[in-house]
Amino acid sequence: MKHVRGVLLCLLMGLAAAGCVSGKPHLESLNELQSGDIVLVGRIELVPPLNPKEQQLDTATSGRFRGMAHALVSDRRFDLDDLPISAGSHALFIELGKDYYIRQPRQSPLYYSGSLILLRSSASYSGYMNRNVTIDHGQIKLPGKLKYVIPPGARAVYLGTLRYHRNDYNAITRTEYIDDYARASREFARRFGGRVVLQKVSPPRAP
Amino acid sequence: MLILACYAKRLWPALLLLLAACATTPSLTAPEGKDVSLVFGHIDMSEAPSDLHWVTMQRLRPVTDTPYYSFWVVDGTFFRINVPAGTYKFTKFGGHSGWKNTSYTYGFPSQGQSKLDRRIDRPGLYYAGSWKYRKVKTGFFQTGKFDVEASGTPSELELLQKMLPYADHPHWKQMIEQRIRELKK
């Protein structure tokens, strides 16, 4: 259990550790792809879905995390309970329940270490002239520990849908891998044209 | 200096009155609705860097616009009335260290059910347990950590007896007295 003291520096570090840092954004056009890049396609679902009222996002820019998750997909493996500050640069910033299309340097294998959803981000002030700022945050951690082998020559790869079931206390009770390649492939072609074919990768394995 | 001391002596009673006015005395007043409960428990803070001043609980289900519930705290015993049915999670508690002039906030993990968390199905008394704050050793540059261990003391009976004088409304008084009778059998 964490014991949080009202020291701004610690809490900013905590926020960074919580994954509340910028993540790789959505791909808008295939023209953004550089040689050596691939497109990651997939989806992360939470069951039951997140009610907007469940996220108490009161600090300055935290509103953009509503309904979003940071998914750690990288050539490195991370421990969700002990994230370095640099983890943010390995995170995909994705909307829950919707397909994601993220540009990523080609690496194989790719490790999915899990995802973080910001549940609470609020600031309180105390002391003389409100000098002490305490930022309180809470998150849901979605377990990962999966490994994807990327086929050589692939430009766009389908990673599947990861469906997380949770209980009332936001504990993850079950995780499903769902192969929805046919639909995702059609949607990919509709969105980006037929210039790049979405390739299916083998179902993920534990690293 | 002498003049200042005289002024201080004259101001002392006024200061005490002011302090007394600032403090809130718990009062178990009329229930707001039929299906509300009283939630109570105790945290022994003798190993903590501060005392216990406040406790917050969040209603997780059903989801609501105003999910946070605060408690009265008397010597480590926390309690509150008018808690509707639902799934609840204790989120934070805190206190102040006078000699360090520092306020402390202790946060429970935001995911998963902690030892204190209860589901309230029917109106009644809900005992969240008696716990002892334990410091968990961490590295020098690491964030401090804590755990709460079941202590069993004070007992549920002792806590009920402690709350009874604050039961200003017969609804809560009868409920507490009935439970005391059950526990004494």
C-alpha cells in the first residue's frame, strides 16, 4: 500500500510512473510511415466498459485520458508495478473499445507489458499561500506479459483484441484474446486503402 | 514582553473558544432515507508518522456523481451514517504530525478489494474492522509504503460503546444498542 506524502516532485514522478505521459498517437495516414516503421492494429476492451463518471480527472490536462489507456508495446519488457520514467516513450495512447492504428519502429519480437488506465487525478493545496500541492492519482493496471513475433517484411500487423473482464473493485478477473482479423482487415482497407495489407501475427505467447 | 504576556493571558480563553468552535462533534442525526447504514472501524496509528484525522471511502457501484464519503474520527475510531447500499472502497486516510508540522495522506491501492472494503446490501451496521498501521521498509529514495494488519482491538463491542454517546437519533441508538446486546450474549 502506498503512503503518499505531499511533495510535488514525488508525485510528479508518481504520475510519470503511472503512465500519465504522452504516448504514441494514432496514425492518420500511411504517408506518415517511414521505411523501418510498421503499423500496429488491435483493440483493448474493458468489460464492463468504463463509465465516464468512474474517472475523476480534475487536474489541468488529465481530461484527455478519459476513456483512454496507455498500452506498453515495445522491444523491452516492463513491470507495471515498477515502471521507469522512460516507460512513457514506449506507450501507445489508445481509446478503449476502439481499433488502434499506431506507427511503431519495426522490432521483433514485440512485448506487450500491459496497459494503464488513469482513474483519478486530482490536486489539493495546503500550507501558506497554497504552496504545497498534492496530486493524487489512481489507475487500473491491465496485465500483459505477451510476446508477438512480427513477420519479416510486414508493414501492418494485427495484434488482436484483448478483452479484460473486471469486478466492481476493478480487479481483472479474466483476460481473453479475440481474433477479429477479418473485420479489422476490412476496416484497415477502408481507412487506409489497399496499398498496405494488414498481416495477421500468431496469437501472442508468454515471453 | 510583559505587555505581550498579559495580552496572551487575556486572549487565551478566546483562543480556546475559537478552537472549540472549529472542532466538529460527531452526531448521529436523523437518517436520510430508509435504506442507509452506519459504517465504522478503527485504525491504530501508534506506528504511523501522524495521528488519524480523516478517512475517505468511495462508492464504486452504483456509479454516482458524488462517490466520496468522509467519516468522523475519534481517537482512531472512524464512523459515518447515511451510507446507501452499494459497493464501497476505502481510498485514503490521513492525519497530522504536530511536531513535524506535516500533514500525511495514506492511499490504499486504487485497484482491487482491500481488507477494509465492504459491500453494503441491506441497511444496518457495517464493521470495517480494527486495524493497525504498519510501516513497510523501502529503500532510501523510494516512496514510503504501509500496510494495515488486523489487530482485533478495540473490538466491535468497544467501538459500538464508544459511538453510543454520539447517537442523538433513536434510529441509530436502537441499532447500536441491539448490536451491543447481540455481542454481549
